[in-house]
Amino acid sequence: MTAKDDFHYPAEPIEVVRLSVRPEWIDYNGHMNVAYYLLAFDKATDPFFDELGIGAKSAREDRAGPFALQNQIFFMREVREGDPLRITIQLIDHDAKKVHYFLSMYHADKGYLAATLEQITVFVDLKTRKTRPFTEETRMKVEALMAAHRDLPLPPQVGAQLGIRRKPGA
């Protein structure tokens, strides 16, 4: 078995994908529709899950894969057709069956933060449709990534409560 020290991750959010806003993702307001932000973020999790050993290969060969449990998207600035995007991921927490992570979507040329997604995903046995623990190798990878990301500052959106903010007395 591979030793935990064999997995090295940077002590910064990891760039997982670059893509461009496709014409079919544009809505009647002339910018990317909300549904496609989730699609773009979902595409970014594929290489992350593959790296951890819980992605497409695991689903195909081991009949176990990731299921989203909860997520929250924040929209900061719009992106439009053709805009290049860069998406990073930061591991926030984990246990034996779940990972809690944070994705940031940046305009790849202008550098601004366009949107974020906070998500918790659970590992599921695809035969029984019940949760199951990560494999030993995945557990070691997750722990190594957590060690690299443990001291990173939490993005301000992590754990944010949904609600309308009102000024006192308004």
C-alpha cells in the first residue's frame, strides 16, 4: 500500500479545470444561466474525484461513486459567452465517507471571482445505494490533501446562512 507521505498536494486551492462559457449556456439576460454554473462546477469535480479515486473509474470498476448531499452557490459577477473560466478547489473537511470542499470560479483572463460553490459529497456503493467508507488509498489521499489545506483561510462564503440581510431599523 502507498504511504500517506507519497501523496503531495500544494498548500493552496488546486486548479482543477479550465473551460469557456458555451453559447448554449447563455440565457435571455445575455450571461451564463444559473443552471450552467452548477454544470461548470460539476465538470470541475470530475478530475478532483478521479484524483482521489472516487470518480468515473471507481464507479465503473468498483461500483462505488460520489453523490452530492448539499451545496450552495454564490454568484459574484456575471460571465458571458466565450469567457474563459478557471476553477479551483479547496478541501474544507472530511470523514470516512464524505468530503466537504469549496470551488471558486474565476474569469481566467480578468482574474475576478465570478462564483463559488460549497459542497458536501458522500461515497456510495452503487449496488446497495448505501454509503460506504473510502478505500484505504482514497483515505490516505484525502488526509494528505487535508494536511495541505488545513491551515488555509476559509473563504468567507463557507457555511454562510441563506437569508435577506436587513439594516437595523429598516
